[in-house]
Amino acid sequence: MPPDPFFAGAGLDRADHLRADPGAIAALRRHGEARQLVWNDGAPALDGQGRLCWRAVSGEPPLLLGLDGQAPRFSHLPDGNIPANAYAHIHLLALLDEIEGPTFAAALSLANWHRRHGHCSVCGTPTDPNRGGWSRICPNCGAEHYPRADPVVIMLAEHDGRLLLGRQPQYPEGRYSALAGFVEPGESIEFAVARELKEEAGIEVGEVRYLCSQPWPFPSSLMIGAHATAVDERLTIDRQELDDARWFSRDEVLAALAGDSPAPFQPPPKWAIARTLLDRWVDGLM
Ligand SMILES: [Zn+2]
């Protein structure tokens, strides 16, 4: 079985039962094994082995990331810009240990949400961190606001044993990957998959099946991996969204994943759920 998507593991115990109790959070800050995340240049800092870096708790860090066994893990809100684009963090993604992925993702998304959502969306008043940083509360109107995750469908469309992959303009040279798009309000996963494939590639699909999901902390998406059976192979590509899209045979996908030279295309990197979907497809796991 290929590994689960990067960032998709269990991570810390989120300790939801403690978040609403300020006294319990204060006690956790004083716990002998409490640690605070180290940030560097708008992202959690990594050591030479790709592990997160921790230090003794100082002050009152507002974000309770969770418990590592019995050991509390906190974060402050880092100063300065927190880049929301994955390409800004690509040097870290290449180094990041997979076990640390879920905690890295939670800390980055949560800190970014606090940075970008400091005002009440009901009345505009500046809000305060609440519940160990897992909500913000408005001192004026009392509204409580929760960190958001934006659902994105990402799908392998298949027809007659071949897969549809596409190129976005910002991709590195030669990269092809699964098509993707945001789920819109009032839309199911299945209809979002069908709509995106119709809009971007002009294809009609029949059955759509959910496969697996991945938190994507740039800044806070939930990637929903799916497989769609295309009705035919005729493409009408939306050139505003894609440089190109084409059908690849199983042998071509295998050669790309194996890194053959010359490869039919450059596959997505290990930390993208699209890579997991391709690995599972060639292994016959969908
Ligand atoms: Zn308000």
C-alpha cells in the first residue's frame, strides 16, 4: 500500500476537551514538558533532520497545538509575513520529515488564519484568540469565529485505461498533475469534480468516487482526492486555467513515476496528494 498523503497523519492529540478551560491551558503552559514551536522566516523552523524545533515556553503563547503524549505543545503568533503559497516554502517541504507533516500543517494554517482574520466578519471589531487559539471571539458582538478549511477537489479522470493530467502555467518545466478546483457553496464533492473537469478539460464524467484527503496548509485547503470515469476522450481545454492537458497511458505514468530519462512528464512531488493518487492508480488501488 503506498503511503497516505503527506500532511495527512494523526499529528498531535488536539486536546479539544481542554481548549475551553483557561485554567487548564494555564496549567499546561506551566507543565514541565511544555514546549513552544520555533518559527523562522514565516514558517515553523526545521532542524537538519527535517524535524520541528521546540523551546521552553515563554510568556503566554495563545495557540495550544495539542499534546505529544502528555507533553503540551504551544505556538506564539510569529511576527511578520506568513507566506500562503506553497512555492514560498518549497525548500522546507523538501526537508520536512513526514511524521512532522500534520503538526507543521496545523501550526502554519492556524497561525496564518489568525494573521488574516483579526477582525470580526459580523461587525468589524478586532477579535481576540479564544479556545487555545482554535477560535477568535468578538468583544463587541460576541460572535465566535473558527479557523476555516477550504475544500478543493483534485481528481484523476480515467478513460479506457488512460489518465487525464494537466499543466498549470506556474508549474515547473514538464510537470503534469491531477486537475483540481475549489468546491463552491451549495455543491457536493461529486458535482464539483464533474464541473471542474467539464470547465477545464471539456469532458463529461460518469461515476465519481472519493479516494482520500489531505490538509494543504497554503494557506488552509482540504484537498479531496477523487477518481472519475470519463465518458469519452475528446478534450476542450480552458487555456485560461491550463497550459495543456492530455491523456497518459499506464506505461507513461509508470515511466514518469520511476523518473525514467527521458520521462513522458515530471510527476508532482511527494508532498502533493496528486502524487499519492498516481501511486495508488499504478498499483491498481482505485
Ligand atoms: Zn463582532
